[in-house]
Amino acid sequence: MLALSAPSPYDEPQVLGGPGVSPGVGGGGGFMSGQSLSARVLLVLALCLSVGAVAFARPTIYAGVTFPAGDVSFADRVVSYSAASCVGDAFDNPYAVLGAPNCGGPMCVACGGCDTCAVTLGFRLSAIDDRGFLTVEFVDNRLVDVVGDDLFVFITNGHAARVEISVDGSSFTYVGDALGYPTGLDISPYAPPGAEFRFVRLSDVPTDENAGPCPGPSVDAVGGMSVARETGVASGTLEILSGGELTIAGQLAKNVMFVLDTSTSMREAFEGRAKIDVAKDVLLETMSVLPERMIVALRIFGGCGRSTLVVPAGPLDKTTLAAKVGSIVTAGATPLAYTLRLVRDEDFKELPDSKVIVLISDGAETCEGVFEPVRVAESFKSAGIDLRVHVVGFAIGGNPQARESLQQIASVTGGIYVEAESTDQLRAALRASVEIRYHVYDAQGNEVATGVTGQPPFPNLPAGTYRVTFDTVPSTPPVTVEISGGSTKTVNLERVNGGYTAEVEP
């Protein structure tokens, strides 16, 4: 943790990476770099009494707006979320709204206004359809009336949201519509003297039918221009400090290549469809959660001596990747060793920083010796290439030789091997290869926070008892954490014998 001292009242505001870019995004995000990292993820519940915390806040600027209390100014907890129609799976994570703005600019131009850095409310198909609602709470701060605009809503996709505020979370007052990145709202006509508001509710504004993947308002952040810190209430920050080689999206790997088996066996029926069609769909879902800053490539293989670099390594372009994946067809044998040689000698050779392959295959090498791909994988280290291979054995079933070969490819490169014998397992395996998501539940069993290891914003939590779970494959037993004012709790997630274990430090 960093030791903070109170800034001078004459300190200049901190400008954070341009409009809408939060601290720690795209620049290491609190990670150790250039060091040898242990193979574990550290979850630190860093707690501090909220008394006087505003005095330590440093002013920050987002999208041209200065927030005097810095990142304390933004919503801390999701109270409720109900999406209206047609929201894509990649855009329905309500926790994306928490903390400071972290979308990549005043509008997500590269993604048509849709991005996983924001949550979408959807739209109504008819007058009787349910509206999309999102209610957030300020835990360690309060929204109060000051001179000028008091409340700011950051919307990425140009669709309006109806905005209401509440003192107690049950009685809400409409204060206007938000449209833009950001929209400022003056609550003075609706705020009695001395009123302190804890809750903000957003809902979709009726518009023409929108068939996009993030219809209705897509909200990145909700912040108050002035805050009144609640005296004597303890709050905690759940932070992933990260260590080891568990994730891609956690910024430990700068470059990732997806390698997909397109041999003839991928035509086989699987849950009423061809295996290749299931793999393509799940691969596209996985790509949708990758951060825009990542360098991504795609290679396919099918037929001896046939392995094609479909998308060369470059900044993530989800539209191009989707088109390329959609055009994939199957043919031929399984040239795993040949494919790994190409990756070693051509695809990643000149790229700096750490590199990861996510290999999806339904069988063993059929062009050379079964274990020749393992020998090629072993050569990565001697060639001076910092490269791991995470392997997903897809519908291998009763092929123990294929399983052993694929396991060894992962093992000799420091990667992870998982098996998938259903569509859901394939989805979970691919997601686990590129991110490890955690979930935090309160004593009543309500999910109060979720996030990806290494991905801010990190949630603030009131003092109490919490259960922390992880989306790992295989699964990790949950841990219980007691949070008390002024204390620090650490949960260690470690990879052990092909699985994971989590423990709370005393």
C-alpha cells in the first residue's frame, strides 16, 4: 500500500491520461513490472476509517471536469440492475459503472459506442415492456448541492438516461436526463438545505428501436462534484495486486494469440451442432471481453503443413477478428508441432514483453509424432522467447494420449491445461484462460462486487463479513473475510497441482 500525505491546498489537480481514462488503466494499473513475480494473485482488502479522508483526496480531471475529491467522488456500490431488451452479454456487467471513468475517450469510436468498460440499460420493445434500471450508492461519500452542476453521468454511446436521486434508496426524485460523456446536472432545485443523497437511479429514455449490441444508455461512471464524507463509517477497497502468470487480461501478458484447431475432426457433432461452430461462437464471446489495448493475433491449423496466420499480431480489432472467425472452415489433419514452430519462429519472435497462446484443440498431433509438439514447446525457452501456452482440450473424451500431449504442452511452457466437455465448460475454460473474475457476497448472500484480477475500478466495501469466490477452472473453494475498520485483509489465490487454492492471511 502507498503511504499518503495530505496535499497542499495549492496542489495542482491531477490530470489522468486525457478524457475518461482512470488511473492505472493502460499503464500498469498498480502492477509490478520488470520483476520476477510469484505465481499467485493477491487480493488486498485495504480498509481505512472514512473520517477525514476527503482531506487526503487529490483533485482529478475526467473529460475536462475537475473533481475536487478525486476518485472518492464516484459511485461505490451497485444496489440493483435490471436490463431491458436486447443487451449483449458483454455489456450487462453493472459493476463496470463503479469508480472513476475508465472508457477510452469521450466516445468509444472504435467500438461504435459499446465497450465492456460501461454497462448498458437496453431499450423497451413496446410500451408494456420493462424499462432498464440501474441504482448505485455512494458508500464513502455523499452527493450534496454546491454552486453549479453537482452530479455527472458518463454515457459512452449517445443514448439518454433518466436520472433520479434519493436520500434513503426508496423515495427518488427526478433531476433530469443525461446524454453525453459527461452530462452535468444541477440538483439545487430538488435538494433541501443540508440534504445528503446516497443513491442515484438511472433508467432508459424511450427511443426508437435500437438493434445494436448495447442499446439504450451505456454508462461508464456516476460522480458527484462535491461530497460529504460519512463520519465514522469504515470502508474497504478490494484490490488485485496480482502476481504470477495466471491471467492475460490482468496485464501480465501484453501479447496474446488464439490458435484454433480446424482439422476435420472439428466437424463432428457436439450438442446438436458441429464442434467448430461451438468453438467459433465461444471464441468470439471471449474476445469481446479483452481490453482494447491488448495485442492480439489469430492462427488456425488443419492439414499437414497447413497453418494460417489469419490475423497478424496487432492492436485488438474486434470487428476484424469477428469477421475472420466467422469465415473459418474445417479441413485436414492436426499439425500441432508445425503450428507451434511457426509461432516460435515467425509470429511472436520480434514482439517484446510477455506472450501467451490460447490453444483450442480436440485431439493429438496427426502429422508428426504425438509428442513432437511437446518438444517444440520446450524449445521456446531455449530460443529466448517469453511465451506460455494455455491449452483447452475440447471434447477429447476417451483419448488419453491426446490429453497427455496437450497437458505437457501447457506444463513445459508454464501454462494452464483445462478440459471442456460441454459448451458451458468451453466458455468457462476460455474465459479462465484470459481472465480470473472474482465475486464478493455480503452476509445475506447478495453479490456486492465483482471484477477481473488487475482491472480497476476496485470496489469499496462497508465493514462486515464477506465471501469471496473466483471463476477458475477447476473451481476454487470460496473464502470468508471479516472486514473491520482500520484493518487490512489479504486473500492469496495460488495455483497448486493444476488447480487453485485461496486462503486468508491471519
